[in-house]
Amino acid sequence: MEEGPGDILVFLSGQEEIESIEGLVHENLKKLHEANQKLLIYPLFSSLPSEKQMKVFTPAPDGFGKVTLATNIAEISVTIPGVKYVIDPGLVEVCNYSPDSGIESLIVVKTSKAQALQRR
């Protein structure tokens, strides 16, 4: 609210975190004065239907700000117009295979230096 105009891109580790943060942002927006509630929130993750993914590329209407909550899908070959601020906690979800159990699972790890540079 105190920064200049420009859209925000927030990197998060996965779909569950994105959906949780999206809910928190909507909850907290309701607590603000009506004039400060002009913020559009768009999730962006790989299993999101493509028509919903495409919404992040549309500019926000005049007087509105736009926040894109994205996984690392947004760090490679995707440029979201209007982004002025990037928030990056430095975490990413990766697939991990355990040869002992034979099970694949998603774990959260720190981003590599190359990923961090790509995100700015």
C-alpha cells in the first residue's frame, strides 16, 4: 500500500501454499478501507486450467493492482507484463525419489542461485 504503482509477482513453493495465501490475502483485503481493496489476485501453477493461467497476462483495470501468486512455472520463459515488484522467499518444490522406499514425493528446498537470478 505504501509503494508506488506496479504489479507484484510472488514466488511460492506449490499449489497448496498459493491457495492458502490467496485466501489470506482476500480475508485481509476485506479489513481494509474500501478504497484500498482494489487488488486482483491471480494464482499461477501448472495444474491450473490454461484459461485461468492466461488471466495473469491481462493488465489490471485502471485503479487496480495485480498480484500473481506463482510457483516456479513463472521463472522460465514467462514474462508477466506490468510486474514491478518480485517477492521471493527462496523456496521451491521439487520431486524427490527415495530408492529405499521406492516412493516419489514433493519436498520444499532452497532455490538455486540460477533460479534466484532467473526470478528477478
